[in-house]
Amino acid sequence: MSKTKTYEQKQDELEAIVAKLESGNVPLDEMIALYEQGEALYRECAETLDAYEKRLESFAKKEND
């Protein structure tokens, strides 16, 4: 059974990837794989934040109507 990661879990994973890449102690093949994984996580996080922002705007609009 697969459990979807929360935004916070994705963000933590992304931060761990960035720290590992910044360490400079990563072989090139692993660096490329980590970069691709980080890019995917970044996109997922950005999409989640965009969706939350739209929901909040919708709530604010309903409050003002």
C-alpha cells in the first residue's frame, strides 16, 4: 500500500537532497540522479503551494461576497 507524502515530507526530502549535493561528496552519477529527484520534488511542492493559494483566494472571495 503506497502512502502519499505530505508537503512537509517532500520539503524535508528536498532539503536533504540539497544538503547532500552541496556537500560535494557525491559521485557524478548520483549527483545527476539526486538533481532530477530534487527537481521533481520542487515541482510537486510548487504545485501544492499553488493549489493551496488558489483555495485560500477562493475562501477570501467567499468571505467578501
